[in-house]
Amino acid sequence: MFEWFRRRARNRKPAAVIGQRGATDESTRYDLADLAPDVVSYLGQVAYFELAVFETLSRAVSESPTLASKEGLSAVAGDALTKHHGIVAELRKLKVDPASAMEPFAHSIDRFEELTRGNDWLETLVSVYVTGGFLDDFFQRLVGGLPKALAARVQTLIEPDREAAIIVEQLQQAIETDPRVASRLALFGRRLLGDAILLARNAIAGSGDKAHDEARMEPVFTDLIAAHSRRMDALGFTA
Amino acid sequence: MFEWFRRRARNRKPAAVIGQRGATDESTRYDLADLAPDVVSYLGQVAYFELAVFETLSRAVSESPTLASKEGLSAVAGDALTKHHGIVAELRKLKVDPASAMEPFAHSIDRFEELTRGNDWLETLVSVYVTGGFLDDFFQRLVGGLPKALAARVQTLIEPDREAAIIVEQLQQAIETDPRVASRLALFGRRLLGDAILLARNAIAGSGDKAHDEARMEPVFTDLIAAHSRRMDALGFTA
């Protein structure tokens, strides 16, 4: 059922393809290079976002009901931390203090984390899977605004859903054990999309022409939402 | 003041040297190969211990008072996670399920974590610095009981105090800002040694002759305690 995750993990294809299964390279025309924030703002918010994802996953590691799930989730947490440290290394290369670069985005991302926080371990997993996947996917669409070599490194670094199969497996097991949790988790997963979209829209540097920006963003968000639906599908949920 | 940490981090020398600054290779005669548990028990408990250290550090990341300290500690947490995953990879190479190998040690290490848990962020840092350093140092003394190639890999992997300078810096800053915390933290640090020694003793497979085992362990523990004193010294504390 979640074969497409595993395939992605092996192939390490560019992210644009996630949004459209089987899409060709033409999907890259949907990228948002012209609306991307400046390099430091971009790296600062991605760094802080990945750190927040890491923190959420660390909590999930601690709350894991079994040693096997603890062990699996620690690998997912490690992947988020690798993303964070990779972006921090890029900031350091630019002689930018990572904390200063992250600071302007701490408040809105902390607020986002509060709004999307799960009430228990399973909801935490759904949240990090759905919002982490969506935002990594989104941030990848902005790499066109970075210098070319940096863009390529960041593109590889923040690949979405790299460890998603581990989370999907945990959730599927829980649903098999107690099918009643499925509807609660599906409802929770649907609620997350709105907040993820708002955080993404805030990350975009407007051109000043709002109508133009909306028109530019529309196909990208259509694409991101399609990828979201596939994440929900992998859990047997209707998005 | 904590120059020796930085030097170690650069040089990556074998752990035995930590115990005795400037000691020669003869310090390796103090290793406990003959009292080491079987390979799977050894790897299982080291894997679980590093996971517990990672969880404690993750909590410290979340509770960090500044973004700079959050960022620094996330690197320390990442190092503990790398140790954990490295040991898990060794278990998998041996076709052993990591969760099963860790299971027998989960209770005693969880109990240890409860006993040594700090009441606030600073105490958490002292705890992980003092007990993590001590136990990594101890576990390295047991690698002689592993097959030679595995021993070399584990020796490198679980190097103690690799990221300790980051923790020491945070604690020194806090003490400079408010010198009154020093005596509380020093007292807390001293209390940790007993629990660390007990956990280490439990990890040793006795030969059946208790007096012989004690005699074998004595020089090693003298060495471990000397390294503990130097960790305390780095904070300006008397061990």
C-alpha cells in the first residue's frame, strides 16, 4: 500500500515528482522561485521547522508503546535532525549565525506546532507525517530561489517522506489492532491541512501584486494538496 | 578550561586515555574483557543506554532557554542518536532484532534514568554530562570482550565526551550569570556518581568468584572515577 514511499526512499528523485505520481520534469515549472524569500530567511525558517519536527518526533520516541516503535521512530527523528543540521551547516558556510537566522520564524512555527499538536501518541504521528510531509514538499518548491549549487544540496537534504514508511507502519498497526481509532485519526489528519497551508503561504515573499501571487501559487498548492491526499490514502483515510 | 574535551574531539583517541590524562597504552591493561557480557547483551544494553541518553537530551533541547542553546544541544542529541543507531546496525548485522536485544535492560536503565533525572534544565545537563560520560567510558572498557573488528568499531562509535564541550559551555554560562546555582549543581553532580557506578557494576558478567571480580574491577573504577572528577573540574566543581 505504501510502496510509493519505499520507492522514493530508494530512488531519491527530486521532490516535484511526489506531487504528481508519474509526472515528468515539466512539473518543475510549478516551482515558486520568483516568490521565494531571501536565502537567509529561507534557510532560517527551514532550519527552525526541521528542529520543531525533530522535537515533536523526540516526544513521540519517548511516548512509544513498544521498544520496536521507539527504535523505528528514533530513526525518523534522526532524519529530521539531519535536515536541521544540514541547513544549519549551510547557514554557517554563509557566515550567518543559525540562531539569528531562525529567530524571526520561531514564533510562527511554535504557534503552528501548538495548533497541530496531537492529543496522544497516534495523533502526534499523524501530525508529523501529514504536516512534515506537506511543508518539506512546499519548501522544496522554493529552492529555485537559491543559488544553484545550494539549491541542489537543499533539494536533496529536505526530501519529504524519506522515513514516512516507518510512521505509516506504526499507524496501520494501531488501526488494525483497534479499527475504531481510524475515524478519529482521519478527522485529525484532515484538520491539519489548513494550518499547513497557512504556514506555507506566510513563507512566501509576495511580489506586491496579490492577484498575481495567487495565480502563481495556485497550481503549486493544487499539487501539494494532491500529495497530501496520497499521504492520507496511505493510511486508508479520505482527505 | 575544558581544553581537554576539545583536544579529544579532534584527536579521537581510544577511550582508555580519558581516564588518565597523558597515560600511555599501558592503561589498556585495565580493561574488563574477561568480565564482559556476551556480545548481544553488551550491544543491547549499550543501544538502550544511548537511546535513553538521546531521550534525555531531546527533553533538554525542547526546554532550552535560547535558540543558540537549543541548536547546540540538538547536536549533542544527534551524537547520542548516532551512537544508538550505530549499535543497532551492529545488532542487525548479527541478525539480532534490536528491540529484543534491548528489552532485558530497559527496566534497569529506565530506573537509572529516573534516579538521575534533573529537576530542571541545568540539572538535566549536569546529569547527562556526568552519567553519559561515565557510562560511555565504562562501556568502552568492555569492548575487549567483543570480536576484534566489532570492538574497534564500537570503541570509535561510543567515544565519551565527544560533544561535552557544548554542555560545559551552557553550564558555565549559567553559572557566570548566576553564581548561586553552582553549589546546587555541584551537589547534584556528586550525587550521580553512586548510581552510575551501580549501573556499571550490574553490566558486568561475574566470574563466580566475587573477590576476584572486585580485585579486577578496582583499578578500572579508580580510573573511571578520576575521569568523573575531571568532568566535575571542568565545571569548577569539586568531585
